[in-house]
Amino acid sequence: MLTPELRKRIESCNNLPSPPGVATKIIRLANDPEADMARIAEVLALDPAITAKILRIANSPMYARQRKTENLRQALMVIGLNATISLALSFSLLKSWGKENGTGGLDYPLYWRRALLSATASHVLARVIAVKDSEELFLACLIQDIGMMALDRAVPGLYGEIGPSQVRQAAVIKREQDELGVDHAAVSGWLLDRWQFPERTQQVVAASHEPEKVPKQSPHGVFVRCVALASAIAESFLDSSGDRDFVALAEQAARYFDIDKEGLGELLAEIRNMIPDAESIFETEILSTAHSDEILDEARDALMLRNLQALQAVDTLKSSTESLEQRTKRLEESNKRDPLTNLFNRAYLDEFMRDAFSASEAHNTPLSVAFADLDKFKSVNDTYGHAMGDQILVTTANILRANVRAADVVARYGGEEFILVFPNTEYPLLKTICERIVRAFREARHDVGTRRDLNVTISIGMATHNDGRKFRSVDELLKAADKALYTAKLQGRNRSVPFDLVANSQLAYM
């Protein structure tokens, strides 16, 4: 924790880094539950350079797709709303802070190479361990050491004696602790809180030096371990001392995510292959090809040495029973997903709905459900073919995921029908989210290979349990949302309708 003296010293520093104007607007969007594609596009238009980078990353191998993304709205559909906000903020901060110069103690080119390499590693790691919100993880890795920039200005000379050891977190932390009694992770977390960054980013960055103090089962447990491991991987690539400890890295990967040494070798190879793409996106050199190949060969040699005691310990912990359990878990996860859209499937939805309804009853908390259906989708299949229809269903899944919260569940109910479940959510918030979704589909355009882009709208029926109305069962709650969806279709489609409107209309008719 920062001492009052150090906080005052940092606050009085007149050249302290701060988010630029566009970044400040993006931060507001990140904290606004009603932010939509139109608003983020409007903000990004203020900085064409950031827009160009968003398009470049949408067309990069990170988001490989058959059709080229040619405009910002298409990029938003490919990447997703929340992901675009995180990436735009990353690009804005890098553009502003990447040219910063300090007191001469901090090696800024090395600082940013480490930040970019850590962020690149996080993107690959997120895919390997199937963590959601990889772009928010990318942002956290990019700015996790921002406290070093502040301390370099507030405490001139702090990093002057470290030299090339700046890339080694242990050396940096020891220097900071010896001089100040605190390390830069605490300063980074405090700065992000001051700048009103999203809460998860603040907390994860602040805990990044001691990730195991955060329980793995907690909301941020996996996220903070991703940041810590990505940072350690970046250090292993950049450390020029010749004393790279791949054994410790293997232990860390195994302890955090059950990644064995072969898996770690594959992970490092994939990160190495991503470096040229990252350099192209960020228009800077991170690591020479020859140097990265040399490090990768060194890692492979180290990870294959059977007589290393530490690696033997990792192997011993990997019993055949545990491996079977891991395979079973992966199979269970795949069985929960719809193979086309990667949304949850009908079987998982039924199980989740039963548990959510029971929890709502037990704690008397609201439970909201939305039944969504693409409008006139049969004509899309008939006109453009089922392959194009499948592509639109995948885009539909991306739009739905991008416009709900992390705790919400989106499932494919069947065909072009989707169910969205919102635990502990009252009707006013449900209405806001559903209207945002309808608006996003209204604005979305699909490239169907003709001169005109195709627009496919969506209709949504809503129902809320324990918010002025009680339903007797899950089936009754879903039927209510289905009736509201039917009403939305009758009223002209392209809208969301609450069940209360349907019920009140029926009462008035009676």
C-alpha cells in the first residue's frame, strides 16, 4: 500500500503520465453499461490512427477470417464491443505514453518492449486456457508496470543503478522495496483507480506481483495469474543475462494452469510466431527473429532435460488420474457448447436455468430471461445459402456476447433462436441491455458478396421473476418470455417487448 508521503510525492509531480483525451472518453465507455457500437465508433473516429489499428488487428492472425474487414463497424462485429473498447484504450495509451521520456533512469524502449511482449503473450495464453475477455487481459498486461513510469518521475534516479536488470521483475521490486517500502504494482493499481479504469483491471494490476494471494476460484483469480505468467514469459524472452530460468517458468505454468512442459514449449513457440504480427500492428520492433529463435531453442533444450529436479517434481505431480480428470473437464466443457456459435447449448441452458431459478427462489433475488429470434432468417438461407446463414449466426453470437455482462449466460436454443439469462437482474436493467442488443443488430451489416450489405434485425421477448411478478417454474418463466417474443413479432419485429405488456394486454382484453 502506498504511504501518504509517497502518494503526495507522486501527486505533486508535474510531469506524471495521464490518459489523453480520447483515452479518457474510452474509459467512460468502458464504465457505461449503455455504451453501444455507435458511440464507440463515434469516439474512435476522433483518432483515425487508432481506428486504423483496430482494423489492422481485426484482419490480423489474432482474428483470422476468410473475408477482409474493411470498416470500423465490421471490425466491431468481428472483435466485439467490450473487446474493441479494451483494444482502443490500449492503442490510445501506447500512442500517448510510448513516446514518453523520464529522468534517464528508466530504459523506456526496453520498458515498452516488455509491455508489448507481455500483452502479445497474454493473447496466446488466453486462447490456450480458454479465458474470456482476452482483450481486457491484453490491456492489463500492457499497463501493469505503469507505476514504474510514475516512480521514475517522482523519485529521480530510482532505476538508475538497475541497468539491463530492469527487465527482471525481481530486481526491480527489490530496488523499489529497499528504497520506498512498496513496489510499482501498488502504484499502478492506485493510478488506475485514480483514472477510473474498470475495477477488474485496477485490482488485477495491483495484485500482479503476488497473484497467489488471490484465490484461484475468486472472480479475478484466473485473470491475475494470466497477467503474472504473461509477464514472466516476456521476461524470459527479453532477459539478456544468459540466466533464463525456464525451470521456474515451467513450475509457474504448471501451478497456475496445469500446463505441462511440452505445453509450455508449444505456447512459447506460438508466442514467438506472433511477434512479427504484433510488431506490424504496433509499428515497432519487439524482438529480432534471430534472438527469438535462439531463446526458443534454449527453452526447448531446458524443458526436455529429464534430470532437472524441478521439472521432475512437476512431472511427479502429474499423475495419470489427474490427467484423466483434465481431459474429462475439457470434454465436459466442449459438451456445453454449440459447435457452430460456441455459445452454450440447450442441455447446459436447461441445467443452468434450474440452478438460477432455485437460487432466485432461495435468496428472493430477481432473475431475468430474454428470448431472442432473428427476423426473417429463413429468407436469408433461401436467398444466400446455408453457409452464409451460418456465418451470420456466428456474427450474431459475437454481437450477443459483446452486449451482455460477464455473469450473464447466452445460449443457442435452436436454429436462429437464442436464450439470454441475467441472474440478479431487475427489469429496468434488462430493458436497457435488450434495447442495446436490438440497436446493435439494427446497425450491423453483413457482407454477403453483393454490392449491398445485408441487415438482419432481431426481436426479443423479456420476462423477470421476483421483480413484482413470480412464476411457478422455469418452464413458466421461459413461456412468458416466448409469449413476449411472439408479441414483438406481431408488432413489427426489430424490437424488445416485456411479458408484463403482454399480460396486461390480455387482462385488458378479458
